[in-house]
Amino acid sequence: MSVSTDPSVGEPSTTATAPDRPSERTPRRRAAGPSRHRSGLINLASIALGIALWWGLAAAGLQLPTPPEVAAQAWTLAGTGQLADSVLASLGRVLSGFVLGTAAAIPVGFLMGWYAPVRSIIEPWIQFFRTIPPLAIIPLAIVLLGIGEAPKVFVIFLAAFLTCVISTFQGVVSVDRTLINAARVLGTKDPAIFARVIVPASTPFILVGMRVGLGSSWATLVAAELIAAPTGLGYLMQNAQLYYDLPTIFVGIISIGLLGLFMDRLLLLAERRLTGWEERR
């Protein structure tokens, strides 16, 4: 409580000031959304519900393997080393194509968004290739690059690049012009504006593009392995199809989903760390 004097009355008046109580403000912020513990419980409940639904469909007469059958087949494939070899082969192809595609897309997207002449030159080609599914490039890539790892990595590179370059470009052109003009009024040169304004403001767009590009990379990889590959999860599922081995097919599908989910969560964690300044709901 603070004491002040009212000049019109000449009597001291009391004004109550709100005490600074961080401990009282913190629960309000946390109450805005579910806690991590509650969110984790909801995730577990959702997974359990999905497995129960799967088991129920299998018991209802649909030609689906039950969860225990799939788990037993996964254990068998893991024991022979076939599952690990397939996972490592597919993961290596995805990481190679995704990293190369993202590394190329970010500078190209920045150049397109920052320099209008570069945008005029590159954007028509980007839009042209975006309308062509990467899967349609696989036959051409095999003819030109052979049946080794190069065509598979190339189509994954293309899928990641086309997704991330558009997202990066959109992030640059969406930067508030007021921030750029204010920096120039203060005498900041273009390189400093680019590093301190454009890059931080574009980071959320880049990371969203990377997450979408990651999904496209996995989808493209499986298609490439189904066409021509001696190893990999796609190859594993293709061989299982020939023998109507549904548990192995499910093992491949679940492995791809778990790997994609894990990599997506890593990108989401990076997004939270790099964009902590951004207001969230």
C-alpha cells in the first residue's frame, strides 16, 4: 500500500497497489491449455483406442492381422536383422534427400523473396515442377541415374525441395514491411536487416515447410522403393505382398509411421526452441 497526498483536499489518501506475485500469475498461464501431463494421457488414450478399434475390426472378420500377430512378426524380423537393415536403408535415403533438399531450398527461397529479379527467373520453374508429382519423375530418374541409390535420393530431394522452397519464400514476403522500414530508418544495412529481421521472422515458415516436406519425403521414398530397390521398408512390403504376408506389411507401415512421427517431433521441438519469441495459443 502506498500513501499519496491529494492537493485539492490536503489529506493523505491511500492507494492500494497490486503486489507482484509471480506465483499467482503462473497458474493462469498454465490454465490456458492442457498441461503436458494431461496431454500425454490423452495421447495414450488415443493410441489405446486406435489399437482396440484395429483389434475389433480384425475380430469382426476383416482380413486384418491382429496386434499380437503383427508384434510377433516384428519380433521375428528384428531377430533375423531384416527389420533393422530395412529401417536403416530407408532412413538413410530419407535423411540424405531431405537434408539436401532443405539445404538447397532455404537459400533459394530467401533469394526469391528478397530479390524480385531472382523471383521472376526461378518462380515459374518452381511452380511448373510443383504440379508434377515426384513419383512421376521416378521412371525418368531411373533411366538417367540408374537403379542405384542416386534416383531414390534425387526424387526425395525433389519432394523436400519443392515444399520447403515455397514455404521459405512465403515467409520472406510475409515479413512486416514496417519492421524493415524501421530498421532502415535507424541506419541498418541490408545484410543486418536480413540477418536480424528477415531470418527470424521467416523461421516459423521454414520449419513448417520442413515438417510438410518430411512427410512428402517418406511418401516418395516408399514409392521409389516399391519400384526398384534391393532393400528398404518399401521393398520389404513389396515382397510381403507377393506372399500375402499381411503381418509383415503392417510391420512396414507401422515402422514408417513411427519413424516419421519421431522425426516430426524433433522438428517440432526445434520449432519451439527457435521460435520461443512467437506468441502461442
